[in-house]
Amino acid sequence: MRAKNKVKKGIGGLEEFILKSATLSSSPACPPFTSLNFEATPIVRVAIEPKHPSEMPKLVHGMRLLSQADPCAEVLIQETGEHVLVTAGEVHLQRCLDDLRDRFARIEISSSKPIIPFRETVVRPPKVDMVNEELGKQQKVAIIHQVKDDASQSRLSNTLHVDTSGLITVTTPNGLATICIRAIPLPEEVTCLLESSTELIRALEQVNMSLREGSSLDMSPRSLEAIAGLKAQLENLLQGRRWRNAVERIWAFGPRRYGPNILLNSVDDYHRPSIWQCLSRGASDDIGQAPVIRDFDNSIVSGFQLATLSGPMCEEPLMGVCFSVEQWDVQSSTLSQHHDSSENSIFHEAAAEKKLKASCETFEVAEDTSVSSSQVRCRPEAVSADCYGPVSGQLIAAMKEACRHAFQAQPQRLMAAMYTCEIMATAEVLGRVYGVLGKREGRVLHEEMKEGTDMFIIKAVLPVAESFGFVDEIRKRTSGLASPQLVFSHWEVIASDPYWVPTTEEEYLHFGEKADSANQALKYMNAIRRRKGLYVEEKIVEHAEKQRTLSKNK
């Protein structure tokens, strides 16, 4: 074809719908043509607002321009209405704020202190204590007693039962539904796989939602192959007696239906449709079975989503936790009777009043027909089922509390975001580099000498929470002979238990009765709770002494 016959075509008007990049397709579940790999992942966030409230439209427009110009910056609006800017690190954050102030929005803005995200998880019971002595069953017994004490102080003390094996049984306030939940830590490989497959799980959830609504959503063969590959990887990683047929029994992912947590259906008499049903839609045998979804199935999933969105430690999202529903009983006959009585009361007011007096004995009305409505008295001991609210709402609240208590029945840990730190330094400042890394809870992975030079390349990991001021400090300590580079790498479990107290004789001798040594996980947890306005269990004065009067009283 000649050059003069070539016609260039383009699509306009997409700037309102596409921020950075997109793949245009008629199907919402279409995968991108090519994946975009960024070296830096946004992890540090700040809340931004204009100094003059009338300039909010300029700020919104400027943040949109910044998001289009910077591929590593993200802009979002939280549920609280705050405008949040997410950046890759301290230097990138300062650069984005300067660009927003001078180039894009051109207004005076004020930003909050940097917010570092954390995650909450559970681990297997440790086999050794803090001084590397073997632990028996005292650790698990102490955890169960702690959960029972928390349950006795909460408002669910009458409807909550804690088993010694960590099984939590919660009953709704009206006594119509019972849920049994167990929390199990996921293998690290499964957690990493779910975190890296976020977009694929989101597409899978869109397909399942359309199938539940009775409509069909076309998926490309490439997407189906990717979903089948994800299922095969999960089956390969979840091995053992505990995870038998676990992939087929997955109820939902969370939080927000695509996170690195799993809700598992272990109820014996409940065979619901599989989340992988899009892979077997063409099979005739699957169509003949047609599993039925129970009533209030969505309430169980909603309670799970709420529980994984904010954990019990410091209201941070959960990560790497599997909640297994082992029992779910609903008295459907009682529910139907309750609904029938409410419907009859609408159409037959007089008959419903007699039924209410005979069965529930909630209201006591005088026999005189001329009595006024103010003379109707309510017995406090007779409470109808309506006072607890809808059954679906009760199930959501019960499921959320059951997941939180099941989480607390296992050893709890915080997960910190980690940077991969690559430092080039000379031999004479190597000790100072190690000193700065050790002061900021860093850990050296390996070091090697660059051939032909006297430079060492040090690779280490550093918590994101400890990275502020790290570059300036290491340059000052080494007189500019070391240059670090920080890139977000992964999430790592903090080994120390934030709720740890000395229990064995060796721990009392090593740490003392008050365990005055710094607990890094406790420090992070208290900082998060203090920022969110939650209760922090700490003493302002640890060792009080009477002040000596220096001057004599006259």
C-alpha cells in the first residue's frame, strides 16, 4: 500500500474515563493487551486539602492532571471524603506536592503527615518463647483465656462461645441463627499469589455476579485460561489434610471481594455454586445439578468483607487469613412465621392485635375502647423479634464479630510494608551504613564487591515506616560516600507479638516483670491506634518519684 493511501485513525473524548492507560473492549472482563510493570509501587499516602475551601475544584482538577502525568502516583477519594495522594516514597511525595502546588493546581495546599499502611494476620502457634525455650500448651491456653476475657467484657457475652481449639460460635440476638467460625493462616505462597492476581479475581467476581443476576458476560479465551491457571496454582499450593478440596469450597475473597483473604465453606449440608462456575458453564452435568444458594448467603459474605477490611488489632486490613465457616444454622420456620405475622398485621389490624396479645404479650391495652394511644404500656420483659432489626443485619453483625474473635483466638501479628534498599558505598564507610540500617530495623541480605572498583553493593530490606529521613541520615553519616535507592518490595510479618507479656521464668529473668525492652510491633500498633483515635493501653508515668523541694518554705 502506498504511503499516501495510509489513514491514521484515533478515538477522542476518552480523557474523562481513562487516567493512565486502558484496553478498550466491548467486554468488561477483557484482559489488557500487555501488562504495565512499574519499578516503584505507590505505598505512602497523605490527605490533601486546599487552604481556602472555595478552591476545591482547582485541587480536584490538579490532582487529576498529576495522576495523568505521573504513572507512579495514585489519586483517590476515601469513604470519609478525604482526597488522598499515594506516592512511592518520601522523595516522590515531596516532588508530587511541589508539582501539584506550582504546576497543576496552582493553589496553596495543606497535607497531613504521611500515613504508612500495615496489615494484620495470624500465624501458627510458636514453638519457642522469646528466649528460645520450648513452649508447651501454655501459649494456646493463655490466648484462649484472653479471648474469653474479651468476650465476657463485650456486649456479645451471652451469644459467644469459645472452644479450646479456637472454634468460635456466635448466635444472633434473636436466637434464630448460629455461626461457627475458625481462623486459619494461609501459606505465604498463597497470599502472594492472591495479592498478585487482584485484577483477575476482580474479573472473576464480575462474571459470578452477572451469573447470579441471570445474565451472561462474555469472556475471552485468554481470560478463561488465566482463571484456570489461577485455580490450578491454588490447588498446587493448598496441599494437606486441612486443605482437602479447599479450592472448590472457596466462598469469597476479601476485602472488597478481591483481597488476599479467603472465606471457606465447610458447612456439611450446604453445597452452593462454585466461584469457578465460569470454567464449567458448557458442561451438561453441572447444569443438571443446579446448586441452590441459601437465603442470607450475601449477609455472610458481607460480614466477612467488613471483618477483613478492618481487623481487631488496629483497624487495618487483614492479609493471609482463611475463615472457615464450619456451621451455619438458620431457623427458617421461625422466620417464615415471623414474616407471615408481620404481613397479616398489615391487612388485618384487629386480628393481628389479638395475636400479638396472645403470643408475644408485648403490649397491654385497657379494655375500654376509648383509651388513648398514650395509655398503651410496654412491658420491658416482653420484647418482640422486631426490636433486633432485620435478620440479614443481625447475620452481618454476627459474622463480623465471629471473624474478629476467631482472629483473636490465634497468634496475632502485624505485617509491615518493606523497601528493598540497594546501597553503593566504599569500604571505609561500610560500618556506618550498617549502623544506620540497624538503628532503623533494617536487615542486610547480602553484600558484594563491584569488580574493578573499591565499591561495595549492599542489598537490604527496610520497613517503610522507618524510611523517613533515612537517605539524609545515611548521607550525613557517610559524608556522601553512600547512595541508597529504595523500592517497595513486599509485606513482611513482624516477628514480635504486640500482646506479649513474660510468662516463663526465663522470660522474667531476661526481660523483667514489666518487659521494658522495646516491642517494635507494639510501638507500631499503638501509633496506628493513636492516629485513628482508638484506645491505647499505655501508662503516661511509668516510674513516679516525689520531687525534692529545692527552696525552703518561709
